[in-house]
Amino acid sequence: MLRKMFVLLLLGTMGAGLILYLKQPVKTVAIGGYKAMPYIDITLDELNIDIADSPDDKIHLQIKGHTLNKNILSVSQKNNTFVLKETRQKKKWQENIHFRPMPTVVMKLPKSQSKALTINGAYGDLIIQGLELDTIQAGTSAGMAHVKNVIVSNAEFSTADGMVKIAKSSLKNLSITTDAGDVSIKESTGTAHTIRTADEQIKITEATEQPNIQLKSVSGDIGIQYIKTPASLQLVTAGEDVKIELPKYDRNTHAIGDGTNRLSAKTEDGGLVIQ
């Protein structure tokens, strides 16, 4: 009986300690301010990154989280390129067990002076918001990519096991490739969008008519919801269950109007709804 009470007391103490540990406030540490560079090159392993507009003409870096170590980041500047890397450090096995989110690198970029952003990530999430760039090239293994209020001429996103989410953005030429992550696009515009996913769904909501959209999923569903009925659209579709609910759609020509713009949506094993 005493042994059982001791075990229960021990478990209760451990549980209370864990709750207090998880509720510790998030801290933010400034890394520094740097001269603006047109090209940004970022390589991260476990850290998340949040990139937004700078309040001035400098690049600003912070790190935010519960357990912080400024030495985990290295910064260099060469050939008009700002290079940020997460340094690899030897860890004890127990340090690979995470009860709380990994720290987030907060980067502020001058909108008027930044042209190209390259991100190579592994397990962390990336957020890009409020920027205007020529190019974005971002890839992650298991992290999520979230883009909001961004204007970019050429954007390329790739994930192995993470979601890509885009909202209220103008991406002239967009390419997205995922192996096992959903793709979600809302209230965004562009000229040419190519999206491919293996096992998950592609969802475009509040869409506008665009010159060239190509969507392909192996086994996931595809859903497209237009904010306004297209005036001139040629559709190329394939899927197990195809539903096209657009007014003035001609099922013989697979077009609306003279079919100036093109929408190709194909899925091998999933369903397809366009409305």
C-alpha cells in the first residue's frame, strides 16, 4: 500500500513538474542587425524560421523559444549574399527528445533591397510574409511552408512530408512539389502555376481565372473554388470522380467561352471538384 502511494505521489510530482516546464514563457534574444544584401541564403536543420518585412533598411535577426543558444547560428556576408546557417552540434541522445517546439529564427528583410531568397530546411517550419521578391526557392524535408501577403515573380517550393499553404499572395510563376503534404492556396493570383503531390490533396479556394494552371495528384483529391466564374477557360481533367459545377461550362468542348486560359487538373485515384 505504501509503495503504491509512493508511486502515485512520484507520478503526480513528475506530472506537475512537466506542466510547469511546458508553461515556461517564451524568450526572445536579439542576434544582431546587418547590412542589407540582395541575396539571402538560409540552411537550417531543426529550427523554424519566420521571415517578414524589416522596419528599416537593415537585416535583423532574433531567435525565439524556451531554450536558446545564440551559437547555434552562423552568419556571413559575401558576394552580395547574406548567408545564415544552423550549426551542427553534438547532442546527447536525450536532447533529441522534444517536449516543446524548437526555437524559431525571426528574420526581418528590407522589402526594397531583397531580391532572392533561398531556404534549405529539414525538420523546421518556414513562414514568409509581407515581402516583395524576384525569386523564392524553398525546400523542407518534414516542415511546413506558410506564405502570406507575398509578391514574387518566380517561386518554387518542395517538401517531402510537409504542407504548403499560400494565402493572399501574388506569385507570377509558381511551382510546388510535395511527396506527402497537402497544398492549400487561398485568395492568390499568378500567371503559371504547376502543382504536383503524390498522396495528399490540392485545394484552391477563392481562386481567380489565370492563364495557365496545372495540378496533378497521384492519390489525393483536388478541389478548386472560383471566387468569380471564369469567362474563358479550357479544362483538361482526369480522376476517379470528376465534378465540374461551373456555369456556362460546355461538356462537349470542355471549355467556357473561347477557352483562352487553361486549367489542367488530374488525379489518378482521387476525386476532382471544380466549382
